[in-house]
Amino acid sequence: MFRSNLFRCVSLICVSVVGADASAQYQHGYPQMPGVHVPQSSYQAPILDYYVGQKPALWDDQQPIEQFVTALGKRSWFRVDYLHMDFERPGNVFLGAPLLNVTDPLTVADELAGGVTTGVGIIPNLNGMDLADNSGIRGTWGLDLQGAEFELEFFGTEQKTDTLSMTNLQGFRDPLFPSIGTEARPNVVVPLLTNGAPSDAVSANYLIYDESYTAELKAKMWGAEAIIVKDSYVPGEGIAWQWLGGFRYVAFEEELSQLGLFNGGLGAAPSTRVSRIRSTTSNNMYGPEVGARASIVHRKFTFSMTPRIAFALNDHTVKTESGPLTESTASVADPLRVFSESHIEFTPVFELSFTGEIHVTPNFSIFGGYDFMWMYNVTRPFNNIHYNSVPSAAGSFTPVVSQTVDLDSFYTKGLSFGCVLRY
């Protein structure tokens, strides 16, 4: 009986060893070579989180900066409009010094050439120059505040250019006297003062051009305005009245250039006298601003009128260049003269704006308006040129074209068209 139980124990041990060996060879269902053991582990394989370490979202409403910008956008509106502006034209401005006892027709002599007569001459006039139909753009950003509204505006125009040009002045004249101006084809003459005083038209000194003459006027304007507009005293639809105050800046720049050629009737020969005169002005006006806005408000439309005045300073710079003004064949060349001045003057700037909006949707409107701006003290280039001469030997003279700064009022006006977007 003891042997029988012993046999059973030995058999059980053998079966256990063989089963363990088979299990090792076929771990995970794959046969394994003898002597090679797959490591065993009772731990679960790790789970990889592929979102850990990636970049955060571009816009997170829970962050303080994003919250501020979101709130700012919800309280903002933006307007962009096209400007069609007219600058005040020069008017009846003669280029040159004033004359006494002007005759019609005006007959002059060239004292720079020994007093030789040059026949009929005309003084160039800027009356035909026009600075109208000037295009521009304006953008306005508005922000609703507690009890008021903040408006920030920028505008600018393109450079407007107009030209007075007289070419081939000797064409169709007497071939024997091509430098002698006639009533049909006169020379261009620019009168000069004599030692700072006006002269009689017959005896005055002139810059004379018998070949060609060109005058070109350029102008442009830009600026910015920041104002706070108080809420209406009577909210809702109906008639509204609001006070406003802020700060504004306006820049207005102009340039007048003149080019005259004289060759004494030599036809295609090089010009013996080439005169260049150029004057530029830069007006920079800035200062505090006050005004009001009256409106008619309806859910479908809004009409408003906004008068305002800026108590501004005009920090202006004037520059004039002239030369050569005498014969280019002279032994001593006439030098280029440059004059420059800068001053600050008190210059109120008044503007009256009429605007109208048609509300297409609660968030989109069509805009149109009219603006008139007037400035008290502005310098313009054609008012700053000092046309003078000093006597020299043999009855001749030396031209001295310099600068004298003059201030005058100026206005601009125009229409605007655009749209308003409310967030």
C-alpha cells in the first residue's frame, strides 16, 4: 500500500514539471526556444496620454487678457469711410512783386540783357489752379464707456497736384524776332521789387522767360482726433444732445515750384537762363478740443450735427529755394539760395460735421456725411516768396528771391461715404 501511494506522488510531480515547462515554451501563445525566457510581470502596461505637453488653445476665454479683449470687442464699433475733399484754391494770386501803373498790354524790357525789349509779357496767375476732388480715407473706432463713449479717428488724403504750364512760347512768332512776345503769344514775366520797394511797370525789373514756364502746386492733409462724448441726457429714440471734449492734430503740407527757361530767341539752342523757385510749407496744428453733438435717433436711422473747436498751436515750417536766376554763361554762377524758418502761432481749428446713418441691421449701418473745417492761421507757399532785386553796374540788377513768412486763413470741405460695423 505504501508503494502504491509513492507511485502516485511521483506521477503527480512529473506531470506538474512537464506542464510548467510547456507553459513556459508557449507563453502568450507563441513557442519559445529552450533556454529563452520571457520576463513575467504582474503589473498592467502604462496608458499613454497624448494630450499631455501639447500647446494650449490659441484663444482661452478663461484667461484675463482674453477676457478683457472679448469684453472690449463687445463694447466697440468701427467705421470706415471714403473722403472726397476740396482744399481752398489759391485764388487770384500773381507770382511776383506788386507793380505800379500796370499797362495793358504789358510791354517789358530785359535789363539782364542790356535793356533789350522783349515785347508783350504776362504775369503768371494761380487763379486757374484747382485743389478740388481730392480723395482720402478715414477710420473711426468707438468704445462704449460707463456714461460716455470714446472715439478715436484717423484720416488722410492723397497728394493733390495742379499745374500751370506754358510751353513753346516762341512758336508762330516772327522768325526774325522769336524772343519778342506778342499779345497772342506773350512771354512770361515775373516782376521784382527794387531794393524792397514796388516799381512802375515800365521801369521795373523782371525775370523773363521766352521759351517755357511751368508752375506746379501740391497739397495733402492728414490728422487724428480723440474725443469722449457724454451719454445723451434723454436716452432712447428722439432728439439727443451730448457734450464732447478731447484732443486733435491736423497736418497740412503744400509745395509750389516754378521753372522758367529763357534763350533769347535762339530756338533749339540751350537755354541761357534757367530759373528755379521752390517753396514748401508744413503746418502742424494740435491742441485740446471741445464741442457738442445734436442727434435725431430712430431705430432705422440716425442724423447728427457735430460742431467743435480746437484751441490749437500751429507749429509751422517754411522753406524757400531759388536759383540760378541770372545768365548760366556768366563768369560767376548764381548760387542756390535756401531760406528756412519755423514758428509757433495760435491757430483755432473749427469743424462742423453733418452725418447720417441708415441702420441696415442692428450691427451694420450705411454712413454718409459732410465736413467743413476752417483754420485761422495757416501759411501757404505762394504767399511766402519775396521777389526782390538790387541794382548793379551798367543799369542792370541782381535778382534776390528770398522768403517772408505770411499767415492766412484756410478751409477745406467735402463729402464722405462708408459703413459702420458694431460688434
